Amino acid sequence: MNDVNRRVLPGFRLSLGYTLAYLGVLVLVPLAACFSKAATLPFDRFWAAVSTERAIAAYELTVGASLVSAAINVVLGVLVAWVLVRYEFPLKRLVDSLVDLPFALPTAVAGLVYSSLYVESGWLGRFLVPLGIQAAYSRLAIVLVLVFVGFPFVVRTLEPVLERIDADIEEAAACLGATRLQTVTRVIFPSLYPALVTGFALSFARALGEYGSVVFVSGNMPFKTEIAPVLIVARLEEFAYAEATAIAVVLLVISFSVLVVVNLLERWSKRVYA
Amino acid sequence: MSITVKQVSKSFGSFRALEHVSVEVAGGSLVALLGPSGSGKTTLLRIIAGLEVADSGTVLYEDEDVTDAAVKDRNVGFVFQHYALFRHMTVFENVAFGLRVRRWPRKRVKERVGELLRLIQLDALAGSYPSQLSGGQRQRVALARALAPEPKVLLLDEPFGALDAKVRQELRQWLRRLHDEIHVTSVFVTHDQEEAFEVADRVVIMNHGHVEQTGTPREIFERPANPFVMDFLGNVNVFHGHVVRGRMKAGSLEVDYPAHPHDEPRPATAFVRSHELDILRTPNGRSSLEGKIMHLSPAGPVVKARVFAADFGIVLNVDVPRDRYAELGLEVGDTVYVAPRDVRVYLQDYII
Amino acid sequence: MSTPEKTNPRSDPRWVRVALIAAALGVIGVLIVIPLVDVFVEAFGRGLGAYWQTLTGDADTQAAIRLTLTVAPIALALNLIFGIAAAWAISRFRFPGRTLLTALIDLPFSVSPVVAGLIFVLIFGLQGYLGPWLRAHDWRIIFATPGLVLATTFVTFPFIARELIPLMEAIGADEEIAAASLGASGWQLFRRVTLPNIKWGLVYGIILCNARAMGEFGAVYVVSGHITGRTDTMPLRVEKLFQEYNTPGAFAVASLLASLALVTLAVKTALEWKTRRDLAEAARLRSEGDAA
Ligand SMILES: Nc1ncnc2c1ncn2[C@@H]1O[C@H](COP(=O)(O)OP(=O)(O)OP(=O)(O)O)[C@@H](O)[C@H]1O
Ligand SMILES: [Mg+2]
């Protein structure tokens, strides 16, 4: 089809040329600049910059909080997707569109409101703080807001897969003597695994880079509640560009690895299950 | 184990899918549910399995009333038209599923699955995933999976519907042999009459949520209970006329109809199967119709002739045996006489 | 007579359904509804007059609103042109590296916004690769509007393209080939054949892109330099007011952004219904065509 289209339809060179140029100028060259800037740093200085105790604490917190929040999102996502696909209840349509709010709501707004909800005088904090649960200016606060930010990913990757599970699969399981619980755990969930992995990874990747919302709620205390993007900004504000860049490179490498792993997993699951 | 369906009705909204359906399936027999699309075959099968709840009526397995029993407690094997295999499980795990949920010991699971895989001749593919199998192989796996927990009854919904003609042919003969070996009471749905007649001990013909006729293939073929069955079996020629004083008359066609000896004529319809018509070069005294050959298709074991009968203004389908065709030297355009050997007459009232 | 739940193997027992629905509503409530309501309650808590005063009485807030309304449309326009060009090239032609190109378009999604800001500082900042040259010509990019536009464009880069590519692939090139063979020029082809087919997908991409562009925080935070009244966009203004303990002010600006999010969601939902209806319609027409 390529030759035919190229002969018949106009604009191949123009559109591809423009796409490549734009992608290059806006995305590839700047990203390359980041890596080349990091590369100008002698290795021991690079290593020193990325391996300070403060930086390591920040990676640990970033990755840890992102993992925890993505895991929570998997549980919540399965629940919500299941309910939205399988059951009927009043206001279902509204609830369904609200799931996307974290995609549409600016992260600064999310951060602002989460910080005010969980302080002692806030709507939710007034119940939680007396119980000793500090969900503002703490690691818990970071996890909470990351759960919010990544919430739609699992739901939205799961929904179409759940919809596509044929009725006869479940009926077959029941005919073979499975209880409802056995059908759900042995037949339905396993067929969701690929989508769950994708949803988890998307939510995790989003959480890794998140800045706007976390900066409001975490308190940003070095070693305690400082995530890697906040540390980058702190370094920048000290005009320590090289250090900031070094940490940024670490963050980029982590994110890209997640991306690659997800793609490999998807390809693998397509091969096995398709 | 026998199955008894008594007076079962089922509606979807205002649509009556089954109305007072009663069916008996003798223990160890293989019964086909045959009927046009939408006639309620699947619905009946699903009610027998417990996948659907009847609005009224009862279902018995042997003497036990299972109308209200949940599917998983009925111990039925069900084979779905589109296989419904578990895609994330290997062939082995698919077949083992029913045993694992029943907590069979590992060793027995392995033995039983091995046995079944040999039965369906797929032991070499135990480790494959369903996506790696052909349609016919998948359906065999589905059958093995249904048979693994030793079900009391086996229900199959158009098991070969999604397969191509050749595989279908092979599999249905294989199903018959398999049934002869294991003798589990089986009901299968089909809308392919050849399949039903070739495989089943008894055939139940359904239409519009009713049972039209039940019988052995031979009974049904030789004594269709009513015009619907006759027509459904296909390849019939239809003549409209009337009966009066014990005779049915339709143009130059006349046959006895002793069931109506009365003086007042009643509209009636005569059905003649295409293989029950003879072609003659000259009228031979028997009741016959003059016609002109319009088309001959000599492919297959019989030659199919289309003969235009000017008196009736209709085209008759006639199956001519090969040797007879050669003997007469038929050509398109020839004038011939068509004589029915067997005519079935139904009074018009009975036609739906 | 048995209950359907008992026999229908696909439906869960009533108590399970009720419990799961309650749990899901609880999750949505705590995670999404309460925060959303809280934004507006905090914003309007002291009355409509005070709210209005907070928004209009503050020149810096006004400037932030104006800046956002400048930056976002520019970023949107840039990505719109790019999205159409990329979708045209990728969906209508086959060329080596096509899969890689498609993957690269998604790249900005996996770059932390802070890093996205940083890379532009590294190029255009005072100590960046082009910094000295820019200073010699007295051009400012970082800590000025162009920097904000660049950073915003980067983070919203994939939205429109990734909406259009699958859509145009699904539609196929038949109509366009037909039009081209009838002698339509490139522009006529696009205006009269392509655009009508993709318009809803385009709108969908645009609203998502716009929501992100107006709401972007991390990337613009890094390049803005926080010059009050000059380089603060609305989300940055929220943060500054928050830092200054001007909570009512912060929530007032936040309520504008939250309203934008609600409008986005409403349009998005409406478009999804429409597409679903169109698809059902198309399927119906097709099956009728088959039956005929
Ligand atoms: N779950 C359902 N909801 C509504 N109507 C249904 C449902 N199941 C079946 N029907 C209707 O009941 C009628 C009988 O359906 P059934 O599936 O039993 O027919 P069938 O004989 O198996 O046909 P086919 O040969 O096409 O499979 C059909 O008209 C169908 O539309
Ligand atoms: Mg059916």
C-alpha cells in the first residue's frame, strides 16, 4: 500500500519532514542536551552528585511511594472497574466520568486541596488526626496524592478487558463445578493480569515523575519527605545545574526502563494469550 | 441418566422463547435439538444445564427435580459453540480445571487428563495454549474439558457450528463414535439437519418455542408430523389444491385422501420430496404433470433437474438418479412428465 | 422459584454487589468527590462577593490568568499542527522507522515535568548551551513567556497526535485516495474529506491537551523564575498564594482551574457518548447492508 499511497496522496515528505523536525527540536535535542550535559561531568562528580545520602533517600522515597501508590491503585482500580462494568446503580454514568477527574484536574489544585483536607482542621483530617493518622506533610500524604494522580490508569486499562470477557467463559467455569469465588480468582483475574501489569506500570510511571501535587502536601523535608523531582528543583535553585542534571538523568533512566519493561510485557502477553 | 423436561416455558421480556416444551431424553442416548434460528434450541439447552431459569415447568435428571439447582451442583458437561476455553491456561490446565475445583488429588488429575487427551488425540499438545490450536482442536479440548469431571449429562450447543465443512464432517462422526464408547446421556443443538440425522439417536424438531416432532431420524424423515417439519426438512415441492370425497386434487395431480370423505371441498396442500418424483418420457397413466426441463445440474450422486410445470406455473425440483438420467438422455428444453411416488397431504387449517 | 442470582453463574450474590458498589462509591467519594467539593467550598466559603473580590482585586492573579490564556493556546496550536502532520504521515504512509516514530511521540509522557523544564533551562538558561548567545542578542527565553510556551508544549506534545493516529488508521485512506484521484488538491482533500472524518477525535484531543496545558505545573515551575505578575501562570499563582498563606486566594484561583477540569470532563463524556452512538449506528448500517 505504501507505494500506491505515496503516489496518490499528497504531503508525504512535508508531513513526515515536519513531524521529524518538530519532534527533533522540541523533544529529542533537549533530551539529548540533558544527557550530554550530564556527560560533561567527570564520572566521580556525577557519581558524587547522584549518590549523596539525600539523593538516595529521595530516590528511595520516590520509587517506594510510587510503587505503593501504584499497588493501591491496582486494588482500587480492580474494584472500581469491576463495579462500573458489571453492576448497575444510580448515577453510574456520573461516577464513570468522575474517574477521569485526575487526568483533567491540574496537579497544583489536587495538591492544594489534598493538603487542606488532611490537616487537623480539614474535612478528613479531623477524623484521622485524632486516630494518630498524619496524612498531611508526611510520607502518607505523598502516597495519597500519588494514588489520586494515578487512579484512572488502572481503571481505564481494565474496563475494556473486563467488558471483553465472554459470558460463556464464566458459564463454562460454573458448569465445571467452580464456585463463584473460584471462577473469579482462577478464571477472571488471571485473564486480567496483562492489563493489570500495564495499568500498574502506567500509574507507577506517572507517580515517578509527579511534582505539582506532591510539592503541596509533602512538606519537602530532606531525607524524610523529599522526592527526587523536588530535589532537582532544590539543586536548581542553588544554581547547582550539574547536580540537578545528574539526578534528572537517574530519574529519566528509571522512567525509560519502566517504559521498556511495559512494552516487553505487553508484547509477551499478546504472544501468549492472543 | 435420563433427562425429563416437563412443560417448560421461558420469556425474555414480552418475547416467548419457549412455550410448554416437554422433552424426554433416555439415559445413554444422543439426542439432537434441530430447528431454525431463533426457535429456542439454545434456550432449552441452557435451561437443562441450569444456565437459565425457566419461568415455569420442571427439569428432572432421572427422578431428581433439578429445576432450582445451581449449575455448579448439577454436574453437567457443557460445550459452547465458540469453545469458551480459558485462554491463559494450557490445554492440560483447561481439561484439569473441573477436577482441580473439585479438589481431586494431583495424581488422579494427571491420570484423568492424560486419559482424556489421548481420547481426543491431543496428548502431544498438552502444553499449548488455546491460541495455538486450530478450531477443530479447540473444540476437542472443550469436549475433553467438559467430560473430565465425569458429568452425568453432556450438553453441546452447536458444537461444530464455527468450523468449516470438512472438519465438521470429521468431528461429528468422531462424536458419534465417542458417544458409542462412553454412553453419557447427550443433547446437542444444531440447525444442520444432516448433522442431526447422521449423529443422533433421536431428533427433536423445534419451531417458535414449540416442539414440532420428536422421533428417530427415520421416523421423522418418513413420517413428518406436519407441514412445518416437512418443509423444514427441505427439498419439497408444494402443490396447492383441495380435498373432496376422499381425493386430493391439484390440477392434473390426483391422490387419495381418505381422511376427508366429505362432500364439501377443503383447501389442502400436497408436499412431494424431490427424490420422490419420477421423470418419464411419456405419461404412463399414473397421475403425472407435464413440464419442460429448464436446468440440469449433474454434479453429485443425483442429477438435480428443474422442471417448469406450465399448468401450475411453478418450477419443480426433481432428483434423478444417475443411471436413470443416462437412460433417458435428458437435455435442457425436453418436454417430460413428472410423476410423484409419494405425496403427503395436509389440510390447510393445519398450516401455520 | 429460585432467585436469578442463585442460578445465573455470572451474577454475584446481592450482598456482594451491594458491598462492592458501596466500597467503590466510597473510594470515588474520598479520592475524588470530597476534594472536588472542597475546592469550591473553600473558594466560596466567605461568600460570592469575597470570591469575586479575591479574583478581580488582585492584579497579579489577573496577570496570571492572562498569561495562562496566552501560553496555553500557543502550545495548543503548535501541537495541533504537529498532531495532524504526524497522524497524516504515520497513518497514511509506510516508511522505515514508523513504529519507532510512533513510540517516540509518547516519550514526553514518561519524562517528569521537572525534568522537562530542566532540559530547556540547560539549553536556553544563562549557563545553558545557547545562553551566552541569547544574552548577546538580548533575547530571553527562560524566565519569560517563550520558556513557558516551550515547557508547556513539551509536556502536552503527544496528546493530539496519539488521539489522531489510531483514529485515522481506523478510518483508512480509501476516501482520500478516491478524492485525490478525482483531482482534489492537498488542501481540498484535507478540508473536505479528512477533517470531517476526524473532527470529533480532534476536538477530543484538543480539550485534553488544553486541560493539561492550562494546568501544567512542574515544567513551567522550573522555567518561570517566579517573577510575580510576569511569569506566574495560574497553577504557579496557586502555589505562590498558598506559600503566602493566602488560602482564600489560592482556592479562588484553584476553583477556576477545577471548573476548567469539570468542563473538560463534560465535553469528554459527551464526545464519548457521541462516538459510541456513531459506532453503533455504523455497525447497524453495516449489518443491514449485509442482510440486504
Ligand atoms: N438473554 C436473552 N435475552 C433476550 N432474548 C433472548 C435471550 N436469549 C435468547 N433470546 C431470544 O429467544 C429466542 C430463542 O433464542 P435461542 O438462542 O434459544 O434460539 P436458537 O434456536 O438457539 O437459535 P440459533 O440457531 O440462532 O442459535 C431468540 O429470538 C432470541 O432472540
Ligand atoms: Mg443457539
